[in-house]
Amino acid sequence: MYNPFFSSFLLAVEAQRVIELRLVRLAWGGSEGLAEAQSMVVEKVHAAGEAMTTLMLGGSPETVIARYREHVAANTKRLSAPVAPVDVNGLAAT
């Protein structure tokens, strides 16, 4: 039998990693921090709209949780990728 509480728990644990990675990116600031802040807001609005649409069209909460976990996994992968080093003038270091 499917346990939605287990999926919700996994989502919470996985989301903590994304929060950590985002906070690091925001703390570094600069253009990458600003881009991450903007991206974060846009992603949350799109994900909420997607969840609302899924539920309004008869989808289950389990489907919404599974989709959120896909978003979280994509963010973890993206945020875990190395960032090009930047020198003190804001230019990419070579």
C-alpha cells in the first residue's frame, strides 16, 4: 500500500538540501545570488500553479508530491554543479 506520509517526509528531507544550496548561493551574492533569488521566486510560483492545476483537474495529492520531488531533484542537480570562479572585479577568472 502506498504511504503518502513517507513521500512527504522524503520531499521534506530532499528540500532541506536545496535550501542549504540556495542559501550558500544567496550568501555569496553578486549576479549569481540575484539570479538565484529571482529564479527561486519564479520556480515556486510555477510549481504552485502546476500543483493547483493538477488538483483542479482531479489529480491526487500523491501526484503533486511526486512532481514536487522531481522539481527538487532538478534543483539539487543544478545547484550542486560547480560555479565558474569570479575574480574581485566580477569577471570570470581563467
